Amino acid sequence: MKSHLKNSPPIPAPLAPLGRIRDITPRDVQAIQQQLGVNSIKDVITAIINGRLETVEGLKPAQIKNIRRAFKLNKTADSRVPLWDARLAGEELLRALCQFPEVEKATLTGSLRRSKDTIGDIDILLQLSEADHRKLLYKIARMAQTERIIATGPHHICLILRNQLQADIRLATRKYFGASLLYYTGSTQYGDSLKSMAAQKGFRLGPLGLVDMQTGEYVAGEQETDIYHQLGIGYLEPELREDHQSMAALQSIPPLVSFSQLKGDMQIHTNWSDGTESIAGIARYLSHTFPHYQYIVITDHVSAKRPNHVLPPADVFRQAAEIDRINDQMGFGYIKKGVETDILENGEPELAPEVLQQFDWVIASIHTDFTRDNTDRLIKACENPYVHCIGHPSGRMIGMRPPYPADWNAVFDAAARTGTALEINSRPNRLDLNDELVRKAVRKGVKLVINSDARTLSHFDFVKLGVSMARRGACSKKDILNTGSWEDIEAFKAAKQQLLRS
């Protein structure tokens, strides 16, 4: 009796990737080709986008889902995860993959390397010691993190992790690692721009390197920088490889801000309000964990109108005395006295001027009326002489609440005119301002502050997300206020007073 495989129709070469998808048989490929009239993977993707795959007789929902996953077409807003969660999962997967002797190098690529605020799946590139990856495929299938393999190809493994995230693992040898890293990091638009530039210079660019179109000879590909050099342009940081600007404009951007350049965290909540840690415990932890910090600012919520999880105004002076005592023990003024106050409906801060004057740093934030246009409210807060910074300015909560309506050009103009800083709140569900608003604010000359908004010790690492938003917004060190010393902060505050008097 003939086997099932011997009776199977041949798979046309252009549709071979379909045949490598889990649970897709040659007969399924034939049905897709004949019923949809597709003759290439591009045709298949178009059919999926247009909803025609579901019309193929005999295809089960699970098969359709596997095909969509294999071509990265299963993503919806609900299926995306916050950048922080994706980073943790991606780094765990990298550590597991690096245990295999075949893997010489492993790195994140795609939107995760570009630090988009939400991630559809985890993209990884492995440098292998040899092209044959069959043994590696077997090991990956048996990893603790792997639930199932969805598809495989000569240079690609697609799998579903036990946390239900999809991971797409690309494979390259050393000769092509840089080219593959470049190819799989940028957005489609950025990749198309690079390929067009390469073609104008007589090259073909792809994951297998930069190739001379006339001779077919390999020119570069081991390092990303080698390819940029051959194209006659400078290296571009991954966060900027989107589609915002022309290639010429991207070349004029100064060096991007880095986490190591931050001198302090300027929004921290303690167990005096809605945090879990003491002021002394926070100071001890940060002075050891982030030794490059020169100062930290305690900014507990102070309110008489919100009784839960806030610091009553009557306790402000007791907290200030505790900060003085801890600073005396540390031998210098490491801890600064700050506050987060609500912006009321009329744009005024809830706390009175005589209270706000007592603080080294005042953040004013909107915590009510998220659906109304808050332009006037934000501008009024900027015009207050005792408000130094607007906290989480757009009010968005990723996946839960959109930004409230506002005329952001008017808000940024007011912030620049009054010398008021705006926050990049680094909490994973905020990342507010986002990269687009960061870019617009900086162009208006607004100073930004990257804060953790921490409630517990594990939250202090969130500032790395805020740095990523700043980098995606093309911020350099000069754009971020807390890359400066505390003397620079004091000068910024004095400049605001001067601006409001003039």
C-alpha cells in the first residue's frame, strides 16, 4: 500500500514555506493554491489580509491560525504586550538559547530591538557555528520555554512559548550576521529605504549581505556598521529605524541619550503614600544599585481630597524632617523633597502656594476627567510659578485608556514659554509622553524628565523604558533635564521664575 506522502501532490517551489508550517499538508497547500488562485507567498499574504483564507474548504481554524502566525498576521491590539513584559520574556529566551554550543551569539531584533511601546512577538537572531541547524531545532523544541513549533525553514524557526507569546528565531552564520541583524531590525519602510539606497549605489541588500549587483560578489555583512559604511552613511541607532524622517534627516541627529547619563530619578513614591518602601530603604537601594545617581526626589501624592493612599498635607513637614535626618546620616543632600499634586479642573494645583514653596521639586498631574479636552488645564498648570514639571502629561494607560484630547502644539508652546518640564513616565503601562509626543516636544524646545514613578524597589528599572522612549523620540543628553546635576535643576527652576517675570 502506498504511503500518504507518496500520494501527496508536489508543493510548488514558490509556496514551499506553506508546506513547512505545522499541520499544513501538501494537499492543504494545493487547496489553497487552487481555491484562492495564489502562486507566491506574497499572494498568500494578500489573501490572508483580505480574509480569503477562511474560505478555503477543508482548512480548520487551528491550521488557519498557524498560517497567520507563521506570516506574522495574527496580531491585534489585544494580542500585543507591553515592552517591559516582552523584554523580560525575550531576555529569558536569549539566556536559554545561549546555553546551546551551536549558538555563538544571540540578540533581539524587530520591534523589540527598536523598543516600540507594545510588542506583537519576540524576534531573535542567532549566530550559528555552522549552517546545519537540525540539531538546534530539536533542542529548541525541547526547551522549557517552548510549547510548540509552528514553522521551520532553512534560516527560520517560529514557535509558541508557554507564556503564549510567539517567537520568531532567525539563523545566520558569522558572515551574514550583521546583514541579517540590519534586515530584521528596521521597520518595513526603513528597510525599503535602505534597499533603495543600496540599489542606487549598485548593490543588493538582504539578510545574506550586501552584494554587488553586477558581479554577484559579497561586499559586506558581518557587521551592521560595515554595511552602513559601504552605503556611505553613518550608523543609525535601532530605535530610530522607523519611517519618521528622510535618510538625510536621520544622519543629522546627535548622539542619543543613554541610561548611564541619568543623574537621578525625580518621581518616587514611598510608604508615606502609595509605595511599599521606606525613604531610608529606597536611598540605600538606589545609592548601591544605581551608583551614577547623584540625587533622588521623593514625590509622594499629597492631597486632602483623595483620602486613600496619599500623604495628608499635615504630614508634609514630618516627612521633610525624616528626609533631613536620613541625608544627615548619608553625609550629603542625596534625597530631595518633592511632591506630586493634582491638577484641578480649573488648571490650578490642589496644594496652596505656601505649601508648594516648601518643596525642592513639584510635579503636577491630571488624575480626573480623562475624556475632556485638557489643553487649557495643562497650559494653566504650566503657567503656575510653583509647578516645575507636568507628570504623565497625556494621561494614557496602554491597553486601557487612550490619551485625553489636547492641543499638544499649544501645550508644548506653553511649556517652552514658561520653562516647565514635561515627564516621560516610565511605568510600563504609561510610557507617557510617548515617542511621537517626545519628538514634537523636543522640537519646541521643551525640557523632559525621565522618571520611574516607582512604588517598590523593582520599579526603579523602569527608567530604562523611559530612556527608550526618549531615544525613539531622538532625544540627546541636552534634552533630558535629569542628565544634569542638581545645580542644573536649580538653574532650570530659577530660569522659570525669570521667564514668568519677563
